[in-house]
Amino acid sequence: MARWRPDPSFYASPRAAMEAPPESACYVALLDPEGRRPDEIAVVDLEPSSSTYGEVVGRTPMPGPGDELHHFGWNACSSALCPYAPHPHVERRYLLVPGLRSSHLHVLDTKPDPYSPTVVDTIDAGAIAARSGYSRPHTIHCGPDAIYVSALGAPDGGGPGGIFLLDHDSFEVLGRWEVERGPQFLAYDFWWHLGFDTLVTSEWGTPDMVEGGVVPDLLLGNRYGHAMHVWDLRRRRHVQRLDLGPEHQMVLELRPAHDPTRAYGFVGVVVDTTDLSGSVWLWHRDDGGAYRATEVITVPAEPAEPEQLPELLKPFGAVPPLITDITLSLDDRYLYVSCWGTGELRRYDVSDPWEPRAAGSVRLGGIAARTPHPDGAPLGGGPQMVEVSRDGRRVYVTNSLYLSWDAQFYPEGIRGWLVKLDADDDGLRIDPDLRTDFGDLRSHQVRLFGGDSSSDSYCFP
């Protein structure tokens, strides 16, 4: 008798995911800074024994130019194994790839050949706007009940931003997720604690505030996002606003504990306008069920000579770390912090999340440091998007943030690259044999074959 079986790349717990075979390749979003040719999803060989290790072995161009690919994700993942998931038959097959500039959302089929995915559908900006009222799709998360997509704002470039849902099977836009949004207006990332029926969102800015680059008056006026929001996941209602303070500008990447029995997580803050430092905050649930946020990591700015700095930073005589991404290993032990400005990737042992301990660091590029790769190659940009393998032993970083922001902080231009690091209890080491040069295309999000440390959520510890 035929039976439906779950996708073998779904895991009931993070522990089970860590025991899975290592990734053999990854998908990387590549974008054309000139907007003249279509952006691409590249496939990079990550099998060390392969003759093409570290090389691009597949490319899938989007239907047209001007998308500015950003944070893409899977149609389904390990959350499909939650007891209440209505879609146990789905498989990790499709990549949902949003264009942050075009507002189109492309659907790529990775089956039957994962090294040569094909574009099988495009959900255009008009359909998204008509059904949800949103524009500029940003982040994809595969939930147990639907595909969740964050959006930066409204079609006219203003706000509010928020979340909309796609059907798991048809990819139809179901509509806006929020029933009662309360004071939430700015949007960026989102994640959840499935075991506590809680969703958390962060803040950046509306499209008008970010698409042309950092607006100095908005930044120094503390008008970018500086809060988190807590929601009732099932009832889709705003519960609580956590204000980190107006000086803590651009509250971006959210990384909850992978253990679903623990209601805490980390969020990165790009810059403190009082001293140009960056920070990481711990959000946590108190005994009464309310959430709190506590600053647990501070990364200072680094002094620099004016001639080393772009025009935006010359008056300050320093390079801010610019914390633009963070990632938590599946065992909830190590937190990786990308300091895109200074060119440093930091690792912290967060076994005690209230007392992070430095546990390794590497330098790659940077505004002033310009640290080359161990093979001698110059590296423009700095560690930006960071992804960790399921077993926690390999770390992958790319170097482009957002085209208009790249131009402000790295005006000399950026050649896209992917660098791999090896990680263990002794620290971090750059793999001298894997540096992928994408030429004049910029590299952003990385997704590993079969899932990684920031793509899946789990209902069992």
C-alpha cells in the first residue's frame, strides 16, 4: 500500500538535523549592480572531494532585470512535522526568491535536478499588492500552515510594512497576516517560537527610507526602526512592543533559539548613533509571560583616518561595525555576528545566553582594514550574510548588503565573493581552498542543500 512519507530533509528536532549528512552544494543570490541583466541564483559546489569544489556549477537567471534578489527561502521545511501542520505531504522542493526592488516573487523548482533549478512561476508585484496591500517582499519562512513573507512597506513606498501568506501548494497570495497590528508600522525580519504561539518582528524602514541608501538626517534623527514587536501567532494580533531606545537604529536580523521549549532569541542592531557601536540584544520571556529585551553584546567602532573612509563616515573618524547579519548554530551554542563595516566575523559562545563569551574571530575585507583572503586576493566589502551548516562545522559568508548601501560604504565597488570557514571548539579558520569569485555580480543570501541553521524551525527539542 502506497503511503505518504515526509521529505527526508525534514527533521523533527535540531538534534536530528545536526546528525544529517553534510551539504553538497549551496544556492547563492547574485545581483547585477547595474540592473542591466537579470539577477541569478547560482549553485556552488561544496563537496571537498570534487574537482569543481568552490566553483559555480549552475546558474538560473531570473525572467528579467531589476529584481535585486535578497532573502530567499524554501516552500517547506522541518516545521511541516509539527503535530498541527496541515501539509505533511509537502517537500523541500521550491525556492521562493523575492526581488526587493521589483517586488516580484519568483518560484524556482529544484527538482528533478537541484543543480539546475528552473523558474516555474512569478508572482508579480501587482498580485502581491492587490491581495495583501504590501510591496518589497523581503524574507521567506516556511511555516507549518503556510509560507510567510515579510514586506517592507506599501506599493507607494510608504508604510506600514508587515507579513503576507502564500499557499503551500498553489503559491497563491492568501492575504495580509496581521489581524490587529497595534502600533507596529516599520517592518523587516520575523521569526517565531512555535511552542509558545509567539511571533516576533523587527524594524528597518519603509521603502522610501531605505531604497536610496542611508539618509543621514533620518539616521541622526533616530527615525529608523528601534523596536521589536511580539505577536500572538495563532490569533495574529499584536501583543507587546519592545523599544530598544531611539539611539539603537535599525533592529534587523532575528534568531530565536532552535530548541522549541526555550522562549528566547537574539537580534542585531546595526548602529548606536551616540558612539557608532553595534549591538546584539537578547529577547526573553519572563515568568509572567511578558517579553523583555536586554543588550548582551556591544561591538565598538574602530578609529580610522579620514582618507580611509567614504564620505558618509569622514566626519566621524571611525568605522562602525555595522552589524548586518547574525546566525545561531542549531545546538544554540554559537552565535555568529557579521560586522560588515569593520570586516570582522565574530563568534560568541552563548551557552548562557545572558553572558555571551568571545569564541573566535576572522577578518575579511572591511572599509578601512581591507583584509585580503589568505590566498592573497583582495576582498571588497566585508562579511555580510552568514550561514552555518546543520552540524555547525562550516560557515559561509558573502559580502554585499544592498546596492544603494554598498555604494555609500564601499564606493570603490564590490566584486561578489563567497568564503568558507571551518568551525570547532578551538575557534574559526578560513578555508584557503574555497573562495568563490562572482566577478561583477554581487552576492547576498546563501541557502544550503537540504537546509541550514536559519531556514528551518522545529516543534521538538
